[in-house]
Amino acid sequence: MDENRTLLTVGQAAIALERSTEQVRRYLREGRLTGQRMGGQWFINLQDLQQFTRSAQEKSSFLARVGAARTIRPLDSVIGIAQGQGTDISRGKREFLRAASRGSS
């Protein structure tokens, strides 16, 4: 049979994705994975499953490159955006840092 026309069951897709069958059904309901309903059951085209896998790998690759936040207090960089002289936001940042240091000691 032509690989592009091979239909997989939810169970087969779950094994290929290393996910539960319920997770695969959720992907289908949410429209993240393309499938067809026949006789009350979902079937996924192999080519669609491969595209879904490539897309998921690209997203996880991007997140790996971004990396985790390198601060204990994640709001520091957000509050520090307007660190100009005499702005209310910069004063707010200093007050936030003072309050945070009192709370952690």
C-alpha cells in the first residue's frame, strides 16, 4: 500500500507518538492532529502523523534553544524594562526588590 495513504488507528498513532490514546484523541478534537472519523473511530493518515511529529520536534527544539529563566525572581526583568531615571516604574522596581529581600530572609 502507498505510504502516503496508510491510515493508522488511534492506538498505532499513540505508540508512534509515545503518548496515551486519550492524548491522541485530544490532539484530534483540538485540531492539532488531522484525522478522519469512520464508523465512530478515528484514523490518522501516516503522512499527517509524520508532519505533526516534525512540527512538535521543531517547537521543542526552539524551546530548548531559548532555555530556562536564569533568575530566581522572574519578574525582575519585566519590572526592569523601564529603568530610566526617576520613572515610577524604576522606583517600583526598587520597592519590589526591597520587599522581596525582606520576604526571603
